[in-house]
Amino acid sequence: MGAITKVSCAAIAFTGCEIMLAQAIGFTSPWLMLLLMFYLMALAKLAEPLFVLRLPVPFRAIRQWEKSGNIYRWLAVHRFGMILRSSPLRRLNPDVYVDSMDLQSLHRRIASGEAIHFWAAVLFTPYIAFVYLIGQTQVASIFLLLQFLVNIYPILHLRFVRQRLEILLMRRQVQAARGSW
């Protein structure tokens, strides 16, 4: 099945599910937006053969303060990565795990995953603020927690992995330039 067919079928199925759920719980339910975020993330992943989401230019480079790793250690990002690797959550995006020595391809997949989470967070954050402003503070708090678990921590983890991978790729380039690779 081609990528366009997969994305189209998934979009139709997701739309149908969203409508049926809206009919069951009400069209004004804030939970519909959470589900929509998950649907958009899945569609972005399915569409990768057609196009790849990218981070905005100012966010692509790993910052110097990130390179020290202190912020990642302080936020226990490595523990989050350990949980991902040793749980069924690993199956959500198996493309970001080393399965071959094609590190350039792995780097692209990691950057794509980071961008998908970034755009999901960008689109979902204003809705969390809206839910809070209309007085549904408990729902907004749950959404904020989910935002951290579903988008923020994965972004941090993928940036940390991407940084380590870029170091390895740089070493390989240096070795290749020396002719010893």
C-alpha cells in the first residue's frame, strides 16, 4: 500500500473516530483536542515517505548549554529514555532505534520524530491555556502533564540522542577524511 493511500485511509478512519467520539461525549469535550493531537502525530509519522516535518531553523541546532548534558541529567531525561527502551512504548516509533549502521538515516528519523513532537506541542499548548482560562483547571492540569510526558520529554530525549549521534557522525567524517575508515 502506498504512502498516499495509507495517509488517506488513516485520515478517514481518524475523522470517523473523532466524529463518533464527539457524538458520544459531546462536541465541546476538551478530550477531543487531545485525541486530535494524537491523530495528527500519527498522520505526520505515516506521511514521512511523502514529506518530513522539520523544526523551525532557530530550533534545529543543539545549543551549547545542551551539549554539556547538565540540563538533561537534572531533568532525568536519560531515565525517560530507559523507560522508553524497556517498555512497550518502544513500539510507538521503532524507527528511532539503531537497527543498522546507516547513521545518517537514523539521524533523519530522530530529527523527524523531534519535529513531530515539537509541532504537536506547539499546536496543543494554546488549547491547554484555553482550557485553563475557561475554568477547567483540572483538565488543563492533566493536559499539561500529558504535554510533558507525550511531547516535551520525548523532544528532550530525541535532542539528547541526536546530539550524541552528531558527535559520532562527525568522528566518522574525520576518520573518512583521514582515510582510515
